[in-house]
Amino acid sequence: MVIFEELCEYFGFSEYEARVYEFLVKEGPSTARKISMSCDVPRTKIYETLRKLIEHEVVVEVPTNPKRFMALSPNETLRPLLKSQRAIIRRFNALISSLQRSYERSMSLANIVRGEIWFFIGQDAARNLSDILLRARRKVTISLSWKSFIQFYSAFGRLLDKLNEKGVEILVYFFGVSAVNRRFCQNIGLNYKVVNSNFALPMVLLNVDDKFSLIYLASNTCSSFPEGIMILFQSQILRDLIDEILQKDTVSIEEKEIKQ
């Protein structure tokens, strides 16, 4: 960014004012005609521009013949403006902090929580599902049918193995009544539970470190891992609601934990 643009941004000068002030700082006292020609300011605008700079107290008129104009020291004229802006910023920060405290107090009594939800569609859904898995550091829980798991594992099995090697706990909840292949689960060292929830939709529920949660709805069950719609959220309330629907913590018709 060139100097005159920074003067416009930081000190609120117009483009003409910034060009003229920069010129006078660099070239010294000059006539209005020379300033107009050097700064590409129309002659009809030059005296108005100089008058505003004089009002800003950054330029003075030199009583010579012909009349000339001179920039004042930036240390004397601009630095105090910077100090005043810093004071404004401090007061503004204090105002924001005060408003935030009031907001948090009022929201704690309102029993209303705002959350963000993101939707990913088609190929972006599977790609972003992989990205979310890569963020896991402690625990990944996956809820789905056995049929959906076979498709899921064919697409993300290597990634799950890498997470397991890094010490990330992987736990799968199978919707009952899933025809779970226990031998296959044992061969891959899978920790799993069969829960008393029977969803007909080809749906995958996934939670990463109790931070990221997603719902994946497949649009075509014929492919190895079908394209679909992924709904990503970070709401603890919504996550608890889904857990309650699945009854993970209350009803378990079969539990099997297999250690490697």
C-alpha cells in the first residue's frame, strides 16, 4: 500500500488531501500551482484541499509572494491523532467487554442457545467427512447399520486404522437389529455395541472428541460409499438429543468389546 492510501485509511484524509500532504512532506514548501500539477489535483480543487489540510492543522500557509504552503512535522500533527485513536480503541474494547458480560448474564437466564449447522452435498460431503475424522485426537464414535458400516469402512478403514494407531479410541454403535458379522469385527479389532434403535434410513452418525458431530444421509446406496448430504454441527444440546433418541446410554441389547 502506498503512503497516500495509508493516510486515507488511518487518518481519514481524502485522496486529494493525502496526495498533497505527502507531496509537501517530501518536497517542502510549494505554491498551489506546483502542488496542483505535481499531485494531479484539479486547479479548481487545490485551494479547497489546502484549506481542509490547514483546518486539520497538518499544513500551514507561508506568507510569501507567491503564496506557498508547508507541511507541519508528522510527529507534532499525526502522532497525537494516533494516541487519541488508541484511547478510542481502549474505550471501545472496554465497551465491548461490558456488553458481552451483560449479554452472557441475560442469555444464561433466557434458556435460549444459538448453534451453527453446515450442510455439505455430493462429493463435498464425503471429502469433508474425511477432514473431520482427521481432526480426532481422543475418541470417535460412529452410529450406523451394518450395511452402512461395510460401505463406510471400505472408504475410511485405513483412516480409522491410522487414528487407532495414534491412540484415538474408535467405538461403533450398530443400529439393532443389524446382522453384525462378529468375526469381521474381531479381525479388525473393532470395539462395538448393538443398540436398540432401528433406523431404516442409510444414515451415519459420527462424533469426534465430543466437539464435532455430523449426520450423513446417503443419496445412493449402490456405490462403495455413496454421495449424500452431510450435516455438521457443534451443538452439545443437539448431540445429547440424538444420543437420547438412540438410547445408547439406557438400552443395549448386546455389547461386545474386542481388544487387539
